[in-house]
Amino acid sequence: MSQLVDTEIRELARLGLIQDFDERSLQLASYDMRVGRQYAQGGEIRILTNDAPTLRLEPGGFAILTTYESLVMPNNVVARV
């Protein structure tokens, strides 16, 4: 198994692998997904706004985050998110 490089990631995105692809998020051998506005924390769904644009995680805490991008993974590609 080999790691994809930027030209391969760009081509797969063009074919629909990464929906809402942003060229600025493409690195030499990775793609940095952008955090979306909606998240779930402590059993509540919340929205990041201009007035409250950050999310604080306490040690051991967690949140479920959305991303701007969506991935459509073919059977021959593996991703770490």
C-alpha cells in the first residue's frame, strides 16, 4: 500500500472523491479537511458563529465535528480522518 501524493489526491477530488474540495487544503501527501460550523458536545448540537467561533475541549473531553468536505471513498483507497 502506498500513500497518495498531491497530484493523485487532486485527480481523485476531480473525480468526486472529495466534495467541496479546496485547493488551499491540499498538501504534498495529504488533504486538510476544514472544520464545519456544526458540532455535538455534551449531548447537545451546537453551531459555531461569528460571536462564538471557537470550541474548547477540556482534557479527556470530546466533540463530534462536521466538516465542509464530504468524502466518497472507493474500495481501493483508505483515509485517516
